[in-house]
Amino acid sequence: MAAIVFDFDGTLGDSLRGILATAHEVLRRMDWPAVDEKALIATIGLPLRENFTQGAGMDDAQADRAVAIYRAIFDTVGAPEVRLFPGVRETLETLAARGIPMAIASSRGQHSLALLVQMLGIDAFIPPERCFGVESAPRPKPAPDLMYIILGHLGAKPEETLVVGDTTFDIEMGRNAGCHTCAVTYGNQNADTLAGAFPDYIIDDLRKLL
């Protein structure tokens, strides 16, 4: 592979606790009825607005308000809860030492993505200009738009690029762009769900990527 593109949430960053903590605080501030966490988790990997329309049953106006609150409080409520998954730092360090260009394709907003990449200290391996949030493309995952932009930025061919993610949305985005794909099972979706998107590879530890 000439280039590797990672998802962030559930792939590099263990952000589930931070996402849920922020979402629950949003719901509390909106006096919203209790929501099944499984419904919220199922929407991780989609644009934030979908977390509230699909995950909490909000209409468009309510979801827009929820997104605004979420983005206003995530830095203080959610970000401190985010950690790297085991093996992520050494894997990125090894790949960088091998001279393999890497990028991030995320459904997260650009501001919080840049914050977390810097906070977790992986910006030394994936610089800010190679971190692409949901605002970077006209259509979100699983559309291939974000991958097309990243491929152009890296100067990489789809057939020489590997997309690594923890959800079917990541795998479908990569496949739709003509890239190779690798699913990780330690994130937000299990191996059976991921297999339904037909990834080329499935691993349970990022170090196995090496």
C-alpha cells in the first residue's frame, strides 16, 4: 500500500465514553427523554446530526439545536474522556518511519478532530493538513467524496490505498472509492456486522496492520 487512511472514532481514538457523555449532557439540557445508548452507538460514524435524528428521534430543528449544544460543550465534557486504543501510537510511529503517508477521514467536525489529534499526540505522524472532517466533502460517509479529496491530497491511487475503520460506513466509503479496506473489530461495530460490508481484511488489533 502506498497510503493508508484511517477513521478516527473507534479506530484510532477510544472516544465512546466521551461521545456518550456529551450526548447525554445535550439531552439533559434539552429536557429530552432517556434514550437507549445502543441507538446512539449505532449512529457513531455518521454525521453528528444523525446521532440525534436516528439515535434520539429528534426532528430536524431539534437535531440542529442538539448539534450546536454538542459542539459547544464537547471540548470540556467529551474530549477529556478520549484515549488512544492499545497499539495505535506504535503502529502509526512504525508506519511513519516506513515513509507511508497517512491521513484521517472522519465524520467528526474538523475542530474537534484537530483538537483530539493534537491532544493525543499523533499529529507527529498524521499532520493537521491530512486530517479531514465531515465539512471537507459535500457528502458524508459512506459516499466516496471524502476519499476522493484525500486521494487527491496524497497523490495516491485508489488501488494502492488502504482504508481502515471500525464501521460499515468506513468500509463502504473505501470500497465506493475503489480502495482496499480493513475493518477493526475493537471499535463500535462487531465482526459479524463489519463482515456484511465485505472488507478485504478484518483485524482485532491495529498492530496486526503491520
